[in-house]
Amino acid sequence: MRAKLLAVAGAFCVAVFANPASAYQIDPLTRQPLDAQPESFRTQATAIPRELVSYTGPYKPGTIIVSTRERRLYLVQPGGVAIRYGIGVGRPGFTWAGVKTVTQKREWPGWTPPPQMLKRRPDLPRYMAGGPDNPLGARALYLGSSLYRIHGSNEPDTIGQAVSSGCIRMMNADVIDLYDRVNVGTRVVVQR
């Protein structure tokens, strides 16, 4: 495996691997081996690795920006950079835009499908306890009083796709990383 280092915004560097299949061997931000992650997270390979990118936009550090069109989530950092994550977004008819605030954070959250979803999908359970089979995945960030969340996923192949009912899906390893970096009160800007 051959790695090349690229400087991003001066002192920051990220590893870009020549072989994309090996991109999850070392976490490019923490430089921790992913072997330290739970087995279920190591098996969630993705074509959209988490990375540090240059950022020159108007939002202050700590802001989450969701680009539905790009299917990327950015966490603005100090020094003109942002952490960019791959995400899954709402399918046609379920996309939305606006500004919300993280009002709750939950580890391995339980899931109660809202009445609107149960009307469309009466086959869904009325409640599902948190755990690896739960559609909300390892962590959830609740967005204001809306029905929407930024959450992990037990369907990693949906990252980069438009398949949800409006929630923002992330790889479990990525949502854990984001969860640990943000607080209740974090501003979330969702753009189409």
C-alpha cells in the first residue's frame, strides 16, 4: 500500500491511498488503526472516506453543513478547514433544507417510526430497541422539534444514496466521530 500525503490548509495533512479498497485501514483524521473499532464498523467499507478539506465559506467553526446535492456533511473546523463525511439523504420528495439545532444526542438510540412513516409502511415495527440492527445505528443527533436526525445506519450501502425519509444517514464509525465532536446546541445548516 503506497500512501501520498497532501497538505491541506498549511499544517494539516491527510493520507490519500493509491488503493481505494485500503482507505479504511487507518483513520485519516485520528490516525488510529480501524482494527481498534468494533468488528461491525470495520466491515463497513465505503467509497466516501472521511477527510479533512479546505473550507472558505461563511459558517463559523462548530457548524454542521449538510449538502444534500453533494451527499456530504461538513463539520467546520478552525483554520479554514472542515471535516467532510459521506452521507445518505432523503429520496425524491423527502429532501428538505433549513437551519436546525442539535437538541439531543443519543448513543444506540431506540427507534419509534413516526405516524407518517407507519402510514406509508404499516409493516414496520412500532418500536425497535437500540442496537446493531436498529436503523438509527450507533448514534443519533436530533434536529430541533423536527422528525429528522443525523444518525448512523445498519445499511452502509445506502451512504451516498438518496433513500431515506429525510434523515441524514452516516457510516456508524463516522457518526460516532461526529457525535464526539459536537454538542447539544450545534447549528445544522441543510442545503439542497
